[in-house]
Amino acid sequence: MGTNKRTKTEALVSTWAELPDEIMMEVLLRLPVKSTLRFRAVCRAWAATLSSDEFHTLHMARAEAAAGAASAQPRLLVVAPTSAACEATAVYSCSPPEPGASLLLTLGDLRGDFVDGIAAPCRGLVLLYDAVAPAYYVVNAATRAVTRLPPGRDVVSSSAGLGYDARTNKHKVTRLLRIGKDVTCEVYTLGGVHGDRWMLAAGRVPSSLCTTAQCVILDAESRNLPPVFSNGSLHWLLIDGRFSPKDKAVGAITFSVTDETFGWVQAPPCGTLLGVQLVELDGCLCMVRDLRRGSLDHDVCNSAVEIWKLQDYTSGIWSPDTRVDLSHAGVNLLTPKAIRVLGATGDGRSPVKKIVMATSNHTVHAYDTMSKNVETILSVAHDTEISYPSNRTAIRICLFNKETFAPVHKTQEEISFSSPVAKATREILLRLPPRSIVQFKRVCSQWRRLIEDTGFTHSYFAHKSLENRAKIMIVGKGTGTGRRKFFRFAPLENWRSDAADKDAWAWLDSKVVCSKPCHGLNLIITAGMDYLYNPCTGYCTTNAYPGSLPCPPWETPTPIGGGILQDHAFAIGNKNVGLGFNPFKQEHVSVIMLYQHKDFKSRQYHLTCSMWHCRTGFFQEGLVPLLPVNNMPPAYVDGMLFWMSDPMLGPISEYAILCFDIATNEFDVASCPPEINTTNWSIHGTCNLFVAELRGKLCVVLADLKRDELVIWELENGEWDEIYTVRLEASPDYSLRSNVVVPLAVDPMDGSILLSTGRKMGFYDPVKETVGELYDADEILGTYKMTGAYCQGAPLQEQAMPLVPMLYEGSIVSYPRMHKYKVLR
């Protein structure tokens, strides 16, 4: 087969060699970029020709001519999340009327649902902005090349655009930064002489435009309107007189990409009220007015889009150009919150043939200027398999009729990361313990950048997750300084030797409850403080809030037959805290339930709910739970937190599950397994109910004190299925009559179930129906008692819990220190 391929290639080269160079070049210029890239492998001569600047310049000229051809159909670029979790971003190509979408490339570190609205490509390159990181990406969808720009100054308010410097033949990314009352401009030149650095623009923002510049940044952010590149300048729109009445004459601020100087463009006679945008059509700067959003002229139709064209920059003369009547287009164009004109298709020598518009409902429409008809050419939801999981108004669709070889110019860091040595180093680091990874940051700056790279952090967590077995740490009081002063951690396998050393540990002097691990982090909960920890690396951040009490100021009636203990190892005063992960914002959150009042006779209660955003430290209050919750910990599964209700409070005397969607901040109520309430177990009897997460699924656990067994149901595809019965008669230390027993994990190898009472932890064997002990707090107490050790000067007998066991995951996840709260749109 190899011989046949070589023979065919040689024959092809021989045939082409007989053709005149002019004809061969003309054929190659007509090929798509993807095919041309493949043809570089034919021979060295072709590789040299197809990689030359001359060929790329001619190909660009051909692409521009083809894009303006009368027969050209709109080709669209669609940027969307790859899944409901929005953990990555995909770039698709759509060519109406052909059905479906072609996946061009996937960006694993780019959070799909927080990509801002995108501007039209600049000579084949597209700028994407991730508001979570924050980070800028430059993409050439034709060559599938991507570069992530180095971080610039991190500020609350900014707006950036991509332009082209015709004098140096370089692309530039320009950022306007709002810093207090000042506005600064940074420029990053792709492949520039300054290397991988953001530089201050040569020209500063004139003092006369400083207030206006602050306004255009806020307008760009709040309305998701990126600047428009036209006639060698970037243009930021100013909403008419919104912040600066004296600047009503200003329609937009301009920035010359070549000279790096600022100017301004006069507003059109119609003004720049709400519902306006800038766009380049047929090589001219135009302003689009969405008259559905309001107009000063009460005589105009309020279901139309009006386009004004700038005739002259110097005089600031605008003239009405096109009017698109939406009244005959149906609800597809009358109801969307936002409409954006993407561009136009035409031959460049005659009036524009079609104007292409996209909506916040993720539909694309074409207006024929000759027939005055509006047709829907693409509905992302119906014509493709692309899904947008949220109702954000950012329009991530643009015209993509020009394929070019424009280089994205990889940064030096990206080049070094892709070297064989860096790849080998990465594979070695993936296999090291987390604490060693953190220490290796000190080796050199390149290693530090590699380890702190978001992609490496995700890969490390995924690699450690392949072990898929429960890992246990012992938590004690910290004795060091800084973050180590709070708690100390040690793997379970070391606890016996460490416990015998009286100088190794300081015992806990207050009650501590540990959450299950969530995406590499654990929450350590005390009565007045929560500690978000990565126990593998020592990373810690804290949150304190008023209203929490170590002991609730009420007394719960003792259930008949025993019932659940109110002050058990998993309860912490009057609060109930759950740790979860927001897949859209890619951050951990802590949801805190606080009971201010309980009256079991009248069934009245006062329950408050708030959320701590762990990345930013922002504390969000005012959440309203739909049901009272019991004092058992919640379960976290796939972006949702679940609590079991308390049937002794509120109007409902049956068990139900309170659900909380972390991304939308919405509560809902789900039913328990039908057997729970139909069996008529009395809430004052000998049964207790709570939720748990096992094998990544939501489970309901029934603790039957009379039979001394746990019955576990699992939710699968909307249906409850009974999966385990844990019989504890043969394990008196785990008896439900004197303990609250929580199933924490299922071993994937032998199916044994990890149980914890807080004081003891062990694996339950479903075949032998016995518990093999892993950890025993009483054994630690006995060891210290024999050695005569004391903690904080108190006798051993008075220490209820010297150490606490906790599940953990191997990870290097942490959050950088932030001095601001980033507004994500």
C-alpha cells in the first residue's frame, strides 16, 4: 500500500511539474485552506510555495474577492459550550442551507457559557474572551490554530477588540481598562517585536474623552457589544448621553490600530439610544438601530431595524442606508431580546444583496435588499446538535466567509509547553503526589507556569480520579503558622504511628464536621467558621458569618423508640452547610442553612439560606428554601445540592427532597422513593431518612433502628431503585440505636461500602455482613491515655473527638487571591 501511495504522489507531482507555474498557482489559490495545508506534505517545493508570505497574500486577496461574490452563501462561525456543564468551548462552521454543523476545534480551557459576544473576524482571526479566567484567545478557524494571550492587568471593567495594522502586517489586540476614574489602553501585538507582552498604547486617551471612554467600556460590558474594526480603526459605541450629557455629539470612540491614537466619531442625527450597534457593511462603518427597543421618532415603525452609513469621518455625515421591516418575519425576529447585524453578502460593486442578522435566541436570518424578504437561514437549536444551556444574550455567531492563513503566533510559553522535554516533564508531574507538585513550582519559572496552567490542573485531577477508590485523611488541630494553624492532615495509613507520638498532633478543641470532597476541595465546618481546604497541598480560604451557634437554643422532642440523635457527629449547631461546584462559573460554592427558630409544637420555623462564592469571597444572601431541612449533611451531584426535609416542621408531614441548582440559584422539590411514604413509617417512630452521594448518583438512605439496617435507594434516569441493604446486627459498634451511620463510598473493586459514625470508619462487606474497621477514635483515646498525654491541658476523657476522618481527592486545585468581584455576564 505504501508503494502505491508513493507512486500516485510521484505521478501527481510529475503531472503538476508539466503545468505552467501560473496555472498551478491559480489552482492552488482556489483550494480551501484545509486542503492547502494537506498539500504541503506533497513535496518540499510545494511546502515552500504554500508556506510563503507571497502565497498567503494572494490567497487573502482571493478570499476577499470570493467573500464578496454575488453567488456567495453566508458561512457562519458558531461558538458554543461543549456540554451542559460548559467545561469547554467548541467552534463550529455552518453553511446554510446545508443542514448541520461541522466541528472545527475545541478549546478545553475556555468556559463555554461565559464567552462574550464575538465581533466579526479580522482578516480571518477571531478574538474570544473568557470572563471566568479571565483570558483572551485568538483563533484562526480555517487553520485550527489557537493561541492564548498572556494575562494582562486584571481589572473589573475592560473591553477589547482585534484589529489589523496594515503598515506592519500584524494583528493587534487592544484593551481599554477602567481603573478608578482613569482609562488606560494596552496593546498586544501578535508576533510583535516586544514578544509576549502587553504594552501601553503609544497614544493615551485624551483628557477630553476620558469620561466618554469610561462610558463606552461600561456600555460594551453591560450590552455585550465588542468594538468593531473598520477602516483601520477599532470603534467603541457610546450610548447617547447615558453618563455624559456634554458628549451627546460623540457616537463612538475610535482607536487607530496603526498609529495607536484615539479619536471620535460624531453620532448620526437619529442619536444612539438603546438598541443600537456598530457593524461594518460593504467596507463602511454603519450603525444599526433596533427600533423595537424604542425610538424618539414616534412616527417610525417599532418593528424594524434601521441601518445608517457613515459617509465621511471628518464631517461626521451619516445617511440612512437600509431599513429592514420585521413585521412580516414572524415571532422569530419580533420577540428576541437582542438582534445583531453580522454583516452582508454581495459582489462589492452593486448594492448589498443580503444582510445577515443573528438573535439572542440563537437564530440567523437573511434580509434580501432587492425582494425585501426576511428568511430564517439557521436555527441553532433545530438545525444543529449544538446546545446553549443558558438564556444569556451574548451572541456568539459571526460571518466567516474569508478563509486565510493568518498566523496566530503562539506565545513562547505555548511553544515551550509543546516541546518534547515539556511533554515528558508533564507526564512525570502527573504521577507525583500533590504536595510534591506544589514544591516543584520552585524549580524554575517554566515549571511554575506549567503547574499553574489550568489545563494541567484539570489533567492532574482527572489522572488522580482514575484510581476511583476512597482515600481517607485524618484531621487534627493545626500547630503551625499561617494556613497550618487551623488544621493538620495526614493519610489514614499513617495515623497509628502518628497517634502514638504525643508531639505529632494537637487534638481538636471544638466540634468539626468535614464535607465529602468536591472537585478536589473539602469544607471543614465549625460552629462559627468554614474552611475551604485542599488537604493535599495546604491551600485554605475561610468564611465567617454571624448567626451560627454551636448549640441550638431549642430542644428537639425525643422520638418514640429512640430516633435520630440531634447532636450527632455530622450535625453542627443550628446550621447545615453543603459544598458544591458551579460548572458554569467553574468555582466552588458553600450553601449555608441557618435555623433561627424552631417550634415543634406549632411546626413553625425560621430558616435562612446564603451562599459563599469561594473564588471571589462574595457572600450572597436572601435565598429562600422551599422546605425545612433536617440536620443531616446534604449531598452534591452534578451541579445540584440535595437536602432531606424535616417532616416535623412546616405544613408537610412527609419526607421530600429539597433540590438546589447552583448555577441558577433555584430551589425545587423532588419526591422520595415511593416505598418511603406509602409504607407509613412514623416520623416519631424508629426510622430516619437522609440523602447521600454514592457512585456519583443521588441516594436516599433509610436508617431502620428496629432492624438495625440501612436501606439505600439510588436515583437512575428519574427512577428510584433499591440497591443496598446494610445489616449491622453483627457490628455493635455501628449499631443505629447508638450511632448515626453514613455510607460515604462504594469500593469499585469488591463492592464494599465505606461507613462512618464520625468516631469509627470501616468497609462493610455485603457478603459477610460485617464491618472491617479502618479508624477508631476510641483507640486513639486509649493510646493517649496510656501515654498520659493531654490536649490543651484538659483530661483525655473530656475530649469528645481527638481526630476526625475525612474523604479526600488527589488534586492541586486552588483559587488565586482576588481583590475584586468579577461581574460575569
